[in-house]
Amino acid sequence: MKNIVDNLPDCPGCYQFLDETGKIIYVGKAKRLKRRVSSYFQKEHESRKTNHLVRSIRDIKYIVVNTEEDALLLENNLIKQWNPKYNILLKDGKTYPSILVTNEFFPRIFQTRKINKRNGTYFGPYSHVPTLHMLLEVIRNLYPIRTCKMPLLAEGVENGKYRECLDFYIHKCCGACIGKVNHEEYGKWIEEAKEILKGNTRSIEAGMMEEMRQLANEMRFEEAEAMKRKYLMLENYRSKSEVVSYTINNVDVFNIETDEKTGYVNYLHVNNGCITQAFTFELKKRLDETTEELLTLGIGEMRERYHSNSKEIILPFHVELQLENVVYTIPQRGEKRKLLELSKLNVLQYKKDRISQNDKLNPEQRGVRLMKELQAALGMKEMPVQIECFDNSNMQGTDAVAGCVVFVMGKPSKKDYRKYTIKTVEGADDYASMREVVRRRYSRMMTEGTRLPDLIITDGGKGQMEAVREVTEDELKLAIPIAGLAKNDKHRTNELLFGFPASVIGMKTDSTLFHFLTRVQDEVHRYSIAFHRDKRSKHQLASELDKIKGIGPKTKDTLLRHFGSVKRIRDAEEEAIAEVIGKSKAKIIKETLVNESKNG
């Protein structure tokens, strides 16, 4: 469970908790999936229901969407579909609120949680109560439908049995109870309100727009402005009620991503612009099946499992699967293209999560996967099992050193790291230093019969690569592939170079493979700089004691540990020095330091 939670994406979506039988027991929405789901497992909750829910969770599934509103709508659809045990809809014995249009002589429209289909037509339920309130407000602003609870009958209206209420005088009710509107006109309002509740608002919007223009032409600007407000309110509601256009109805959407051994297939079912089903699964390759074959198998599996009868299937490419009365669509733009991209988003996220989980459970598998990715990216014949990387370090040409780090199957092999003090190069000449180090390393490895690397990486661009090639290929006659990590103007590594002449290898800088290469680069930087600092520090710590004949490193270290500095040794009495290192050496040191002091 911890692996699943740690690898959840930090984006909007819906999550589903499953029990030990695989049944969905809770559906929730989140603006940030990882943060929301993590909160269930980080503390003991006050609610017994929540604690019992957490103890019952055995698996977690999720669906990523583009916005928080999409997550809200998707959550409602999933709750209606699965009726999870721990959601409010079932746990408390009540539903989300719905809107009821009664079947009375003069119907009413209002919110309710009680469902009795004999009372009229129900719309909903609505998991987002503000949306329900906004919809009721839109209808009441458009149509002066009665809100009173009186059981109006035709005979009572004709006989003047009823009296008007306050809503009539403030123009919020049409006064049906006193015969101010006939049954046919009132019925027309109700039918239009039902269309709005069904989501069929476009024809009503068109009629409102036409009426608004007519009012403006008649110079009735106040009424036109009131109609405009109603039009915008209705349009605003419509834009928020759909994931995609409501014209997309009863459609299946599939997308796929593959690697060497596995195919990942995502399935979405869309009804009236809303996602009602979503599932991502893996297909293991056995006989090097093509991507098309895997997707074909996935289509058949999902349509059978979910008993889909959709007449249209949206796909990223054409397949040879023939289904009766089914049209395949490969969209290039528009709403259907957005659905295909949403499916792609889900399948890529699922693949990333599965790889991350597998890498944590089997680190060696991660190394093999990365090396195969690198092999494919560089077009190498063999997998780069052993990689070596070089870096030079000096300060204005002094204390010049170099380091070589070794990675085996993607892991640092520190026992094979090597340090080099530059011997033949004077000044700050990185290319000459690189040639010296590479020559020394691989000449010795050839002499000793040590295994040579499968790939050499230089911390630099084309110049460093050429310096390495001159030694390995021209001098030593070795055919070792060479790559280079180049930096941009901001001194940040942004390119991988390979081949001669060197060319840029297309690779995303936020990919796992590129992160691995920069890790190799950072490691060789650390190693060579640490060696350079150590050497420079020793150089700077050289003292006057080094120049005294007959005083070796051991005696020097003994004196410095005892007295702390050369100055204190110079100021000390000869007897005090003799107690530490003996009379003969103490005499030599004292005479030398005194003479140097006299000579300035």
C-alpha cells in the first residue's frame, strides 16, 4: 500500500479504494491525488467509519483528469455506477440530492433526497450541491414556476379556491393558483425546464438569444439586459456540467503505451459527455506481439468485461479488428481528440507508476532497464554494462588532477574508482590532461588484461570527446563508444552527444535516463574535486619543517600534533622539543629554525 501511495500523481483525479475481494468500497475526488490519499494513512481519524474504511483497504485505483471540476463530475458518475459501501450515498441510507419535477396539474420543481418515482420525474443525483442550487436558480429565474406546496387542482383554480402568496407580488411566481397563467403555457415552461435538467440547453439558448436581439431591436433594453443575464447564467451552467461536449454519447476510448515486455492499455467509456467507466491494465508480451495486436486484444477484453455496445470507438491508430456496426475514429482535433489525449495521460501515468513500483521492489531490474534504454538511444550493438566517466580539476593550472568513476549496471562501483595526478601537462590544458589520464588508464588495463568499459562518458562537449578518441582509437586501437555531456550558457547540462562527428541525441531532460547520466556526471565532479581539494590542502599545509634535512613526515606530524604550529615550535625551548622527539633531532630543528629566523 505504501508503494502505491508513494507513486500516486500529484494532479486532479478520482481515487477508488478496494477491499480484499476487489470490490470498490469508497470513491473520492481530489485536487491533488497523492496528498489526499496519503492523508488517510498518516494518522488515526476521529471518525470510526473512516478508521474502519482505512483498515479495509487492500488496493487503490485512480483516474487522472485535467481539472478539479472534471474530478467532481467523474466522482459522481463513479458513485452512481458502483454504489460504494463507505460513500455517503449508501452508508447513511440516503442519496445525494436530486431534482424532482412533480406530476401535478401545475408541477413544481425542487430539491429532494427522497426517491419515489410515483411522485414525478427525478434528475440527478448531484454530488456537488452548489451546482444543484445554481441549476434551480437558473430555472426559477427563467420561469416563474410556483414554489408553494398546495395541491393545486383544476377545479379549485376555476372556482377561486386558492389565494395568491407573497411570491406572486414580488414577481417570483406566475400566480397559477389564481388563474394568471393557463395550463398550456405553464406546461411549456416545465418542458423547457426538463430539457435544461437533461443538459439539452443549446436550443433554449438559441431561443433566448433570438428573443434578446428582438427586445433590443424594439428598444426594450432593460428587458434585453435581463434576458442576457439569464442567457449567460444558463451558458455558464452548461460549460461546467460537461467533461466534453454532450454530443459525444456512448463512445469507447482506447489508448496504449508499450515497452519491451509489456503493453499498457487504457479504456474510457463516455456517456453524454461524462466518463462513466475507466480502467487501465497490463498485457504481457509472449511472442513479441505488435502494438496493434496488443490494442486489439485489449479492445475485445474491455468490451466483453463491461458489456459495451458502443457504436463508436476512438483509437490512436487503425486496427484490423472488425466489429459489427462499430465505427473506428482516429481524431486529429476537437473534443474527441481531447478524450484520446486524456486516455493517453492515464496510460502514461499508469506505466510510470508500475515502473516505479517495480524499481523499488527490484533495483537490479531498474539498472537493466536503464542500460537498455541507453543502448537504444545511442544505437549501440551491446548493452553498456560498464560505464566510465572522466573529469579534470585544477586551480589556474596548479595541483592538476583527474578522476575516473565506474558504473556497473547503473550502480556506482566505488572499488573501481581511480584518482590521477597530472604529471606531463603544465598549466591549465584540459584536453592534454584528458589525453594523459585516458592513456595511462587504458594502457595499464590492456597490460593487466582488465575488462574494458562498454561506454566512456566525458564531462564536456566535442573537444573532450575528440581528446579521448585520439588516445583510444588512434593510439591504443580500441573501439570503445564515446559520449559527452554538454552544458548550455547557464552551465547546466542539457545535451547528450554521441558519435564522430558528434551529434545531439534526442532525449528529454526530465527523463529517468537523463537523470541517471547527470548523476554519473555529478559523481565524477564530486570525486575529482574532492581529490583536488585534498591535494591542494596538503600543499597549502606544507611547512618549514619539510625543508629540514633529517626530519621526516612522522617526526613532523608528531611535533605539529604536540605544539600545534611551526611558530610554537620555534618559540619552544630545545629541552621541550627534545622531550617529544629526542635531543639530536631537537638540536637540528632548533638550530635550523633560529638561523632561518635570523636570516628573515
